[in-house]
Amino acid sequence: MKRATRAALLPLLSFALLALGGCAAPPVTGTRVILLPQPDGSSSAVIVTGKAGEQRLSQPYQRANARDAEKAAPQVDSLASQQIASQFKPLFDAAPPKPQRYTLYFQTGSANLVPESQALLPEVINEAIKRSGAELVIIGHTDTVGSQELNDNLSLRRAQLVVDMLKGSGFPLARIEAVGRGERELAVPTRDEVPEPRNRRVQVLIR
């Protein structure tokens, strides 16, 4: 079986289903592959191959059933989203939570949060703590006011401020990555020396 990039798949082997005692889904022989929709709505595809042929799945909730790939090409049909959610509920329940993203904004020329982002910080910390084994990626950014060197340092200070806020929470610092990107990745493209508030930010990814 060959998988295309960005494909969201649910491969279900018979032994995996049997291991889920009480699962509503019937045991299967061979492999079933179900193409799930991407969280951001982008397209995806997968090619399921057997010795006797191949099938391409390109629509969400299409299913390829390779019961006897030695003698026949995989058979393709479609399922309703509700049917998949019900039939394979134990597998979805066992999946890790989706990554959570936050954006915190800063006052101009400083590593001080604006009041709205200061108020949001406890939610960010609580979300990180409640995820067992979570990792944090913290990326600091600036607007285009000032030199590149100054903004590189300022963006890293902003990221480090969020790390410092997490130090007292009990979250393992070894699972935090903090970097500064200066003015290289603007949320709102501007000319040089423009104090755009939406660019003065820290992105927090909890995964």
C-alpha cells in the first residue's frame, strides 16, 4: 500500500479490531483503509495497491477493502461520516487530542503582553498542563520597526517570557522549544518601520 502525502488515513487490521473487546465493528480479514477529511479542509489522496491492481481514494470517507489483494484489486465504496464515527468509536476515543494553537500579542517595542493576552495566558498554561506528555513550541515575532538584530532579540525575549510563565506551573521545561523569528514571518505583510500590532505576537503550539 502506498500512501500519498497529507493523507488522513484510518487503516484497520483485523487483529487491531479484535484487540478492542466489545467494539461494535465486525472483525475483518485483510486491511481496510478509510480516507478521513483533513482538519483544515484541504484535499488528500491515497493509493491502495495489491498484486492484482490498485485503487485511488480521493474523497473523504471513501473506503478501500483489500480482503484478498493477492487475487483482486481493492474494492472501493463510501461510508457516511456518522457511520464511521459510530463503528470505530474506540479508535477515535484512543486518539491523542488535536494540537491546540494560541496567539498572544505584545505591546510595541517590548516583551509585555497586551491586557487581553495577559488574561488568556492562564488558559494556555492549563491546556498545556492537562495534556499528558504534551510538547510546546513557542515562536516569538515582531513588527518591522527597528533593525533585524533588535527584532531577533526582541522576538526571542517574547518567547522566553511565555516559557518563564510556565516555569511555576510544573510543566516540564525539557518539553518546551522556544525560538524567535524576528520580523521574518509577518502575520500581516507591511513595509519597513510599520508598527502593526498583529505582528507583535507569540505563537504557542501545544501538541
